[in-house]
Amino acid sequence: MSKTGADQGVTPLALVALGGLALALLATFVFPFRPALVAGLVLVYAAGGIPASLRAGLALVRHRVLAIDLLMVLAAVAAAAVGAALEGAVLLTLFAAAGALEARAMGKARRAVEALMALRPDTALLRGPDGGLREVPVASLAPGDRVLLRPGMRVPVDAAIRIGEGEIDEATITGESMPVRKGAGDAVFEATVNLTAVLEIEVMRALGESTVARMIAMVTRAQAERAPSERFGDWFGQRYTLAVLAGAALAYGVFLWLGYTPQSALYHAATLLVAASPCAIVISVPAAMLSALSAAARGGVLFKGGAALETLAEAGIFAFDKTGTLTTGRAELRRVVALEGSEAALLALAAGLEAHSEHPVAGAIRHAAVARGIQPVAVFEVTAVTSEGIAGMAGESLVWAGNERMMARMLADAGAAAPPLAALANSAETVVWVGRGPQLLGAIGLADGARASAPEGLAALRRVGIARQVMMTGDRREVAEKIGEELGFAPDDTHANLLAEDKLRLVAALASEARVAFVGDGVNDAAALARADVGIAMGAAGSDVALAAADVALLSDDLTRLAAALRLARRTQRIIRANLFFAVGAMVVLVAGALAFELPLPVAVIGHEGGTILVVLNGLRLLADPIRSDRRPR
């Protein structure tokens, strides 16, 4: 900011300074009365000068930083020293007023995020061991507690529905305007609204670890983390402030050499000090950045800082994980092929293994077993093999489930040639092979359809100039080609049978061509998310891993928000450039006027503070541009 310490006390001080200036002006031009003039000037210099001096002194002592406040105070003191105390008072008053306006404007951006806190209910209806209900503070809820939600009530903490089915308004978290229908087993997030049914939910996270708490913490960190352009602004501001002080001192000497009186030379040097101050330049970037981060958070998109926002604006290639990102991640079981024993026994073994996995395919197998009333086999000492599958012990036997690489690892691939399995392997279904040691027991076929928002989301990205889109998956070529053709991916940009290191290699290769944004689920794609220029986690609400792995987190599963986030990032970049162009141009004009055209100090003050306020207001326009779904009506 152009002011180093705009705090809550700045508005009262600005009012005192304004009152003092009004008194001084009246005592000078309307009802001449010297005691009143002196009293007014004392008020202005005390309210506008002392706090600014303290801020500048603290910045110098604590951080060894030359604050811009110092330039304003020195200019006002110089004006008073040459008998232009009233003009110095005008400078300090406008400086204080500008600080108050900036603090108020920037506070709007922060309050847009902090307002989430107000959405939290204070109490919840806890179901006790006896089945009775009692009202308790939300802060006392612990994982495992059961809570009753009546229609119209807000969800108190992150939880899962155990009894009931109804519609949930998730706009406060994901930005999705349409209610989402949810039933037993589905996750619900803190601060969302139960619309239509009586639900019983089980607490999954305590209040301090909830989605809203993590959103606020993430956005707060993002606001504190400086983007490269902001760091440059700080670097420039420090060195430039020193240059302005030296330049003003040099100008004073030059004016004396040109024949100006000491008083006139000091007055002109003070005018130059104000005209050359870089307040508007320094505030140009953070005003826009903070507004954009807040607008994005309201739309369900969390940036981890201004650097992520800047990088996204420059992205030229978007790469996508398939399962859980382009597809729903809710695969449905289509068929079970058992080479030995019954289909139910094979599904029971697979469900026992997949009980230890969070992969979407594992969830589909578990769900199918529950739907058919099949009890999963107890499996212990389970180990996940990245990009291959999962293995564990059932009794004395090593059992496993996974893809072709897992089957080959277990030396069981010879059994895949059996006719029923060969037909399954050649289909467009995702295949999970199941075996015991080197013996292949059978396979399970699942199908996972594209997300409803995927075609529109990819088309929206193409409309904003992202022509190169790449799909990466560990799934089989047949499955990848089916989804890729359906969503419009070029055959050369559809990559299948990938390990985690293969995705990493592909992202690195793409990064040599252009800035790469990688979109994944944040769980299985951590390496690719980290390697990409900007990693974007889809459907991150409630996911610790997703929030930790990515630079950007989309709290909903709506792919159309990608294009909206990209548009916001690019608009932020344009506004920052416009602000900097205006700030530099205004400063050049003022400095030229101070050096060559006898620019009066009050005019320099108005130009300086007016320019600072204008760039802040221009940046705040981004608050009115929240991210919305880009879906088009059908």
C-alpha cells in the first residue's frame, strides 16, 4: 500500500485532519482569526503528521524500510518551514483522507472472504446415546457425533449423511447456484443449507478443521503471499523512495544555483517530493490482486496466492487427469467375470481389498458389493502400489486387485487370455483384475461417464484461447480413446496407460512449449500438480490432499469454472497493467510540472493522492466480477 500502516484508527484521524483544515481555511479566507488558524493547523499536523511519522519511524527501525509516509511528512514540514503551512496542511489532510479511503476499500476485499465466518451456525441439534436431541454449541461437536438437520438449517460442520435424502444449497462453498441432491453416504459441507428434508448427519471434522476454516486460512495466506509483480513493486518502492529523497535534495541545490531564494527552492523541492512519490505505483498491484482473490473465493475457486493467479493468466496449455476430473469418478459396475468360484465371491474379495482405497474405482466396487448384499472379505496388511493397484493378506494368502501392470507384477497375466476375460479387456470398460498370488481369479468391468460440465467446460476454454488440451490417464487405451473422442481431445493429445512418473514426464515436456495448467483430483496426481506451472485441484471441498497439492483449488466439480477463473486472472493482469501505466504516466506529468512549470504544491498533492485513489478503485472493480458457472442454457 502507499501507506504503511492503514489501521482502524485512520478514519477518525482523517476526520480530525479534515476538521482542522476546514477551521484553518475559514480562519484564513472567511473570518480571519489567527488563533483559529493556528489551532486548525495544529490539529492537521497532529492528526495527519504524527501517525505518519510514527509509521515511518517504526518501518525504518523494525524493517529498515524507507516508507512513503516519510516523503509526505518531509514535504509538509518543508512547506511549513518556508511559510506555507496551510499548503502543508492540505497535503497531510489529503494524505490522511486517501489512507482512510484505501483502508476502507481494501477492507471490502477482505470482508468478502471473512463474511464466510458469519455463515456458520452457532448451535446444532446433537442426537444423544438415548436417541434424544439437545442443542449444543457447534464448537463442541467431535467426529462421530450424530446431528439432526431440519429443512432450512445450515450444516454446522463437514459431515456425511447417514439417514435421509434431500437437496443441499452449496452456493456458499462451491459457488454452484443450483441445489445438489444428496443421500446416505454423501458428504455435506459446513455452511451449506439443507433445503427440503430432515437429515441425520455424522460429523467428519471438528469445527477448526472444517471446509470454511480451511478456506479462510487458505485465502488469508494467499493474501499475505506476494506475487512476483507485488514483490517487484515493494522492491521498486524502496529503492525509488530513496532516489526521490536524493533527487529532492539535489533539486534544492539546483534551484539555489539557478538563483531561487532558499525559501522558494525548499518549496519547489517539497513539491517535487510529492509529485515524484510512487504511492499509486506501489498500490496498483495489491489492490487488484486482493480483489481478484476475494472474488475468486466467492465463486468457489481458491488461489494459493497472487503468484498462482499471475501464472494462470499466462497458461497456454491445459492438461487433464481423466478419472474423477473429466469423468464423474462414480464408476458403475457393469460385469463380473470369475475364472474360479462365484461372481459374488470375487466381488467380496475385491470389495475387501478396495475398502482400504480412496480411488473412485474402489468406491464403485464397494458400492456394488453393498447393493448386492455381499459381505467384503477381511483383508489385512494392505499396501497400495502407485498407479497399479492394491494388495494385502486374506488369511494366509496374498491377494491383490489392480490394472494390467499389477497383474504382470504378480506374474498372473497368462490367465487374461481366457475368452471371457479377453472380451472384457478389449471393451471400453475400466478393468480391475483380481487374483491370489500368481493365480488370476477373474476381473471386474466398470464404466465411468464424462461429467455433464466437461464438454461445456472444455469448449469454454477453447473460446478463451486454450486450443491445446491434453488428457492423461492410467486407464487403458480403449477407455481413454472413448472418453477423448466424446470430449473432443485430439488423438495425439490422448495419453493412456500412464504411471505417475509418465504424467510427470509429459507435463515437463508440455512445459517446454508453453505455460501448463494441470487439472487433477489432487489425490493421485500430486506429482503432476506440483510439476505443472499451475496445478488445479478439482472438487477440492473437504479434501485435505487436494488443498495441499495444488496451486488452485476448485471447490466444486464444475469444469466451466476453469474458463471463468482464467478470464478473471487475465482481467486482473490487464487491470494491473492499466494501473501501472496510469500511475507512471501521472507521476511523469507531475514531476515535469514541478521541474519546469512552477507546479503549485496543492496541485501536486491533489494529483498524487487522486491518482492513488483511482488505481485502488480500478482494482476494486474486480470485486464485482465473481467467478460463475459458464454453462450455457440448453
